[in-house]
Amino acid sequence: MNAFGIAPIAEEHIGSFRECVDEVARERHYLAMLEGPPLEQSRAFVLGQIQANAPHFVAIADDAVVGWCDIIVKPRETLSHSGTLGTGVRSAYRGRGIGKALMDAALAGARNRGFTRVELTVRVDNQRAMRLYERVGFKLEGTLRNHIRVDGRYYDSHLMAVLFD
């Protein structure tokens, strides 16, 4: 098993991060996108996350980003206590504890930043991810019907959240 490290995202990770997101998106099962954004859009996103001091971590193995977990700060003042979690791990690196390590880091960062709520959506057919989310403290809040459409087929998603004291 290859060792991995968890680090806050930095500008030098942008290209590899974009490749990682693209790989996971092209699986057409885990993300609400079917391919990664173009490099310049990814650059703008990452630099914005860094500037906002948003919790955003990457897993590094074999000199590349192999996973990420970001929490996007909600832009309205009334929602600024909360964020939306996004995460993914390259298929060749799954099952090694990388996803949990990334979420632990991002959730600790969110708590330290003063967040009291972090939410996510997950397709109802992604039971493995839901079990992981539950292990790190997320609770089911509801179901979003016909939330995702891939190749003409609709999928429901669960809304899950973790609340900090």
C-alpha cells in the first residue's frame, strides 16, 4: 500500500487537483459533474478557496493529488455559519482510509473556522459513501427526488449534515 499525506491545498496542487476531479467526475457516479472544470476555472476555484481560508485539503501519493475534500463557504451572511462539502478519491486509491482522513481534516478545519453546520448531497445508490459520511458524523436530513440526471436517467440524492456544538 502506498503511503499518502494530507495537506491544505496550495497553488502548486492546482493542475493535479483538476486531473483528480476530472477522473472522478468521468466515472459518472460520484459527483454532480461529468467532467472536471477547465484548468483556469479550477485555478480560480482553488485560489478563491485559499483566499477565503476555506477548509480544503488534498491527499498526496505518488507525487500527485489522489483525493480532495473541500468545504465551500456559503456566500450569504445568513448562511455563513455553514458550508457544503465536496470530496473524491481516485479509484486506484480507494479503500485505504484516504477519504476519512480528508474529511477528518476538512471538518476539523470547518469547526476551527467557526462553522456550526456542514452539509452534502450524495446519490442514494452510493451506499459506501453514505456509510463513510455517517462514520464521520453526518446524519440524513432528507431526500432530494430526481436530483441528478446522468445519461437521461434521474437519481435521487440524500441531503446529509453534521452539526457542531
